[in-house]
Amino acid sequence: MSGGQRQRVAIARAIVNDPEVILLDEPLSALDLKLRSEMQYELRELQQRLGKTFVFVTHDQEEALAMSDEIFVLNAGEIMQSGTPVDIYDEPINRFVADFIGESNIVTGIMIEDYKVQFNGKVFECVDKGMKSNEKVDIVIRPEDLEITTVDKGKLVVKVDTQLFRGVHYELSTYDKDGNEWLVHSLKKADVGEEIGLDFDPEAIHVMRLNETEEEFDKRLESYGEEANE
């Protein structure tokens, strides 16, 4: 039998006794990319049709985002954060989660006051609040949220180190004057060695406290929604 057929037989054996919870421990890791994608669709459809809880263990971040209704990110056996795939991706609680789920640009900075954060020697507007003035923080900006522009218009100025064509976008590895790497996903391309500007919106900046519990983090996020409803 092929790899896909073996996996289908194993899953059929797991569900034949009608369990309430089905544990799938990296079931697609040995499959090739095309077959893995097909099996992801099949498993999602099967789970929804059966209405059973599937506990899906994976080290593939994209697979976790694609397959899950709720994600638990563990580090050394401890739950760092739980939530929907969108919540985990857009609002990671700390550096570990931000780096583990998706690709990220992470730098240290200072939260000057509500809605103002400093990094790379500049102060930027952001949408975060509820932290102490001049508190040391981590900042994450996703590669797809960085827009290539001219040096004079960029909030950051970087030099292109490498460029790869990924089919749907170009992936650029760039460095600023302080040696920080900035990964960029863009429909635009730039030459290796070229100096470019990077622009981003305040909403693209996600500020993370260094030692915030999940309960404290959730409470702070709730305050954002309360303010929006006022």
C-alpha cells in the first residue's frame, strides 16, 4: 500500500470503535507535500462529519494553522498559549510562540507609553497599550507586513542579502545597520546588495511583554475590545 493508503487504514482503525477523542500523533509527517495537502483536506472533512475531537500533534507550523480550530503551543511540556489559529498568529504572547508559529521578525524595544514603541533607534506608533512606561518589550512584525519602498520613504533602511522566488512571492533576507535581520515577503523584488526602505502600518507592530502570563495577556487584549466599543 502507498503511504496515503496506510494512513487512511490507520485512521479507519482509530475511529471504528467510535471514540470521543482521537489522538493523531504527526500522522502526515512521512508523506510527500502533495499527498500531505490532500490528507489535510480529508482529515478536516472527516472531523467535521464525525463531530469528534481530534487531538492533532504536529511540529509543522503551517499544518497546525491549516488543520486546527484551536491550537495549544507547548514549550518543554508547558502550555505557552492557546487559541484559534488566527489569534495565535496575529497575537502571539511571547517570542517563543511568535517564532514557532509562522515566520517572524523579532527585535527588542521599549514601550514608551500607550500606542508608542521604540526600536531600531526610532519611535513608532502602534496599537498596543496597558504596559508600563519605558518597559522593555519584544516586538514582532510578520514578513508579509513589510512593504518595500524607497530609502527616503522607509521607516527602516536595510540592505538585501539574499533573494529567493517562492512562486507566490519573493523572499528577501535583509539587514539593517545594526545587524538585525529583516525577512520580507513581497510581490516586489530587489537586487542583492541593494539598499531599500521598508514601510509598515501601526497595526503590523505587535508588542509582547517579556514575562506576561496567558491570563494577563488575555485580560489586556479584552481591554482593546472594550475601548473599541466605547
